[in-house]
Amino acid sequence: MPKVNSEDQILSLLDAEFPRRHPGLILGRGDDCAEFFSASPLAVSSDLFLEHIHFRRSYFTAEEVGYKALAVNLSDLAAAGAYPSGFSLNLICPPALDSAWLAAMFKGMAALARECDLPLVGGDISAGASLGLCITVWGGSRAGVSGPEAPGAFLRRGAQEGDVLFLLGPQNPWDACSLGLAALGLEVLEKYGRAAIKDYPEACAALLSPKPMLSAGQAMSSLLLEPGWAGRPAPLKAMDLSDGLRRDLPRLLGGFQQQLAAGAVFAPENCRTAASLGAGLTFTVENLHPELTAYHAGLEQKALGMALSGGDEYALLCACAPEKMDFLRKTLAERGGAPALQILGLVTEREGIRWQGIRLADILPGTGFDHFEV
Amino acid sequence: MPKVNSEDQILSLLDAEFPRRHPGLILGRGDDCAEFFSASPLAVSSDLFLEHIHFRRSYFTAEEVGYKALAVNLSDLAAAGAYPSGFSLNLICPPALDSAWLAAMFKGMAALARECDLPLVGGDISAGASLGLCITVWGGSRAGVSGPEAPGAFLRRGAQEGDVLFLLGPQNPWDACSLGLAALGLEVLEKYGRAAIKDYPEACAALLSPKPMLSAGQAMSSLLLEPGWAGRPAPLKAMDLSDGLRRDLPRLLGGFQQQLAAGAVFAPENCRTAASLGAGLTFTVENLHPELTAYHAGLEQKALGMALSGGDEYALLCACAPEKMDFLRKTLAERGGAPALQILGLVTEREGIRWQGIRLADILPGTGFDHFEV
């Protein structure tokens, strides 16, 4: 197959998949800057997706690489309840990359972009030692609401004691919890390559082509504007599980402090400090996905460990006041894309995270995934 | 010196240099998304800055790497006359990177960010084989003007026949044209390392720490709102010279078609098609920077070749109706940061680019810089 040998060639491959015109664009790619009509406030997320770090071409198809690079960014907007409206792509292109492969990668990305009506508005292309994508995606925080009243409502507080902890993910035939599924996908794909898909189809799909839970996040953020929601302010919080439950759950529990540290400008009324909050996880090994328990057959603790620490998971981890759960379920069914809702447990006043009463630190050694751990 | 060994360590180095709070931010970095109050229209630019491709640590200081990574992105906003309001940083961190080096890189970047009152609002960090930065920067297209009337005015057309072609760059003591200066900087730094700075201080500075011409670009775009500017609509166009004059000038001359191809939504009234436009360059070898002519002493054609093809140049290449030049000079002096304005020549009806009547193709072989040229 012909190799990529010019920037113009890459640009024409891009043009074949990504239209340059879009009603929201004033000036698309090809000039110094792109210009577009913007919502305010605007949510923005930017992520790296690098070969050998985040994916391997040995078991990702080109389409899956393109799809997932965009999907993981959209997942961040989903967690903020935002409405994506555009993205930019920076591409690091290794020597002798097959141009048909690159065209297929753009095709996979463009399919998701079309699904979300998302124009590619610019970016950069450079040669480099290994393949890498850096995508920045942005969107309005809330459809049809702007100004200081709109922003951050979805993020206005961390969890509170008694809140229900749950996951929103894609439906699956077993109504099983997806925790650990992408980590299993990684393990079996690394071991067996794409042959693993035969025995572990959903685990591999969770790793290769995760679904960003945009409709669910948007439905959650829209709830806060509903008259039926009156009561505790903003009794919702969501984040995606890219680093795994054991690392991301403390962030959710400490959400309010974290948001203040991050420069949040909203007032802390009705927010208690969450420094001492903990969580009691009530799901059982039986709730885990059958592919996960089959892989760890007879080794329940291994399955549980993978469920508690596995990252690269793009279900939304959420906390909500228990009396609001019925209303929330109804809304998700009506306009949230009817995601699977898996109850994980409750927010507790007692510090620390416990699974079935056992401290997580006693179940799992180590501190979770870090790119730079030595 | 200690090596970087955790993501948290990198985050605390970032926190030391980049404040998390800013009046424009609703939610800064640390959550899934950043959220900020946005202008509309919004201009956005995203660029890669990769070791061994765009810089070398052998002759860039850490501060210069951090500074330039942000500066080249700001230059794109400058060319659009935009007002930067935030940026995100994606960092690819190689094994065993010295943490003091990384802290100094953040310091260099933060100095420029402070100068522009620009919050760092998010991004991503990953391990990788070699050091890389991917920055996305955004800002309002025009201060205090928003809605469909504001956008793109600065970009509304390409050049027209008879327009004056000129460069806006930093002042220098010789009032010399900066064309080719960064290319010379690259050549001598590659040859002699930082020892080259002694003999070629301005050439090295042009490569190591280019100034984004933000005030000049903003003053130019603000001109279009002035009563004194009435007449031809939008008789201005600017771009930066990152790929060199011989590649970028045809883009300026073909600007209108290019903008339409890029998805521009404005109407083509008063815009003639520029397919047949050319340029007559009138500057002489004597106008070039003394460091450039000294390096190529006795070899005028070499100096000229470097001036015509050298890239990585962040002066703004502009075209303006001749009768508006006085007003433009006055505005630039008053509120454009008083840049050096170097006349390069005129836009001609005759196709092709000529220097002193000689076709560029006859002076220079090849087609200019391409990362993927084979």
C-alpha cells in the first residue's frame, strides 16, 4: 500500500471524511485559526491518545483507533453534561505509515463525529517517531442556557452522605456491571491479540470502542432545570472512570474541595465539606460481567480486584440523593438514551471506601494506575 | 537531579507556575472538563511542538521550549486578530525527564501566559518515547464585538490587485526585514549549538523565542470597525509565516478561495476571485537582516533563498489597500505595539510570484518545507 509522503496527502484524506462546512463554523480548517459560534459557558477537554501507551495497532483496527481517540474526549464532556460542538485534531504521523490505514482511522473517527454532528475545525500534523493523536473537544455546558446561571450546576457539589452511587453505561444482555470489563479487554487483547474477541467480545469491545455516555450526561444535567427536581440543590455529580473506581471514587467523594481547588467560582451554599466522606460498596461478585468472572473462574478476589481498579472505563460514575432516583431513572429512560444503571453502593459519613464492609486497602495493594509509577 | 516519577509530581509543578483561578474560569483544571465564560465567535488554534521535530533540548533551554510552544499557537490567534483567553496543554513526557528541567519549561510557558493574562485550563499528561507538547489556545475574535456581525471581518477576503504586501514583526536596531532570520537561527544552532548565539544573536532569538504579534494583529482587526476605514470592505488580510514566504504568500493571495474551501460562511460581495493574482516582491538583498547577509557573505542568492523559503517565522504577512496604509501605520503605532513594518511588494494581476521581476521558481528549486517530503 502507498505510504503517507506529504502533508497535502493527509489533508486530502481528512477532507474525504470530514466536511469543511458546518452551520456552527464561521471559518473552518485551512486558515491560521478556526472560528465558530460559541456557547457560553463552554466546556473543553483535551486528551492524548498515543500508540504503545493508549493503544496498539497490533489489535486495534484503524477505525477503532480513530473512533476511540475521539470517544474518550467526548466521555469527558458527557461527564460534565455538556453538548459537544466541535473538535480539533493534532496528528503525529510515524515514518512509512500506510495511507489506507490512515484513511480508515479517519473513517472511524468521522463516523463518531457524524453521529454527534461534530465538525473537525482544525489542528496540526507533524512527523514523529510513533503514532499519536491529540484531540481537543468543546461544547456548551447546557443546551439553551447560558450566562452565569447555567455553568457548573452539574458540578456544583460533591456527593453527600446517603447519596446513591451508581454507574451509567451501555446496556448489556446480562444486566451486568461493567466495572473491570475494559481492563479485562486490555489483558486478553495483550495476551491473545484479536483472537481474544471470540471468547471475550464485550470486554474487547469495552476497550476497543467504548461508548461515550453523552445522552445520559446531558439528561442528567438537564434534570437540574426541572421543576420536579426542586429540593437539595444540584444533587448530582458525575465523572467518567478513566482511572478506575478506586482512584476515581475518592475524587467524586472529594469533589467539592477538588472543584474549589480547580478554581470553581460558585458559592458553597448547601455544600458540606466532603473531607470525611466515604463509600460503602454493596455490589457483589455476582453483579460483575460474566466474561470477567469466567476469566477469573474460581478466583473471586481477582475478578473483584479488576473491577475495583481497572481503568479505561467510560461509564459515568454518579452520586444522587436517594429520593431523586425514581425521577432520574424516568428521565434517563425518556431522553438519556436509556443507559444501564448499576447501583454500586452508598456515600457514607465514615471515611474510607469499603466493599461489603472490607476496606479497599485490605483488598487491593498499591495505589492505582499512574503513567509515571516507578 | 530527581527524575519525574509521578503524574501528581507533574501536576504540582504545574500548580506552582499556573494559577488555577481566573475571572474567566468557571471550573479550572482537575475535573473532567474545564468550563469558562466564552466569547462568540471564538477563534481556536492547536499545534504540536515535538522534540527532534520542532525543537532540540541540546540548544533550547527549558524556558525557551515552554515559551515557544505557547508562542507559536498565540501567533495563529494574532494572525486572526483575536484576543486569547485560555489554553490547554497536553504533555508527552519521556522516561527519566529531569524534574527541574520540567519546572523550568513550565516557568517559561507561564511567563508568556501571565503576559497575556491567559489561564491554563486543562489538558492531559502521558508517558511517551520523546518529549512533546500539544497546546490548544482560544480567544474572542474581536474585543467587545460578538454575534454574526463580528466574525471573520479580518479574514473576509484575500488580497486584491494593487494591495501593499508587508510584514509586521518585532522592531530591530537595523530596521531590517526579518525574512529568513529564524531559518538562519536553525542552521547555526544545528551547526554550532548555543555558541552560535554570540555571532548570530537575533537569528537565534528569532528561532528560540519568537514574539507572537498579538497587539499588532488585534490593532489590525480593530481597524475594520473604525469610521476612518470606510471604503473597500475589509481591506486587510494577515497570516503568520510559519512555512516561509514562498509557501505562505500563495495562501494569502489565494486567501478567498481558501477561506471558502475552509467553510467560510460570509458572502463573497466585493471579493474578486484571486485565482489569477500574483505578487511582485520589491525588497532587495540590502533590506535583509545583517546577520543573514553576513552569514552568506558574497553569496547573495543564498541569502535571498533563505529569506524566501525560510519558515518558523512568526511575523505577520499582510496585504492592505495602498490608500489605507497611512491610517494603518498610525493605528499600529498607537495601539498595535509599534511593530516594525517592512514593505515586501505589491499584489499583481499577473499570476505567479516574482522577485525583482524574476520568477520565484527560477530563483528557488523545490516546493518548500513539508514534514513528509521524501
